[in-house]
Amino acid sequence: MTQHELHAIQQSGEGYKVEFKRNVNSDLAKELVAFANSSGGRVFIGIEDDGLISGIHINNDLRSRVEATARDCDPSVRIDLETFNNVLIVHVPEGKDKPYRCTNGFYVRNGASSVKGERN
């Protein structure tokens, strides 16, 4: 990640493959399974919904919480972590073992939102 790339992502805002999170919260699992069930994407932790970088203190505890959230999905979601300018970037590739779910159910990306899947 470069400063130029991050600035371009901030300007473009959230979308099909980009989600901003101020911090790690219960919604993270929903975003991880939504990206895994769709075409993959990135969660930027430490960026507000409006694209403003609030930053986050990145340490081993934070990384462990994110990794545990990914492992707790069913099946586990594969992720890669990257840090840049006090932002933790969670790379989520498209899943190979779809469908993925979290404790709140199945989710997919629909534009800039993660929506709950419905049974047919």
C-alpha cells in the first residue's frame, strides 16, 4: 500500500470490494463472510465511514482479535493482514468453500453493503 493508493481508496469510498471500520466490533465477522461469499475485498480498520482516517493502535492483541474473528466463521475465512499509517487492512480473498457464515447468518456484498442472505 502506498499513500497515493490509500488516498484514492479514501476518495472513492466504500464499495463492492472496500469496507471502512472505525474499530474492531461485532460487525467484522459479517464483513469477512460477505467478502468471502462474494468476490473478495478489503476491510480498512481505522477509517471512518466518510473516509477520514481516525487511525487505530495496531498491536498483537488487535491482530489476534481479527484473526480469531476470521477463524470463528464457518468455515474459517482466510485473511491476510497489512498495516499502513495506523490503519489495519484485512485482505479477504474470494472463498473457495462457499457459503461462509458467522453467528448472525450468511452475508454477501451488494454494492457497498453487506446484506443477509435468504434461504430459497
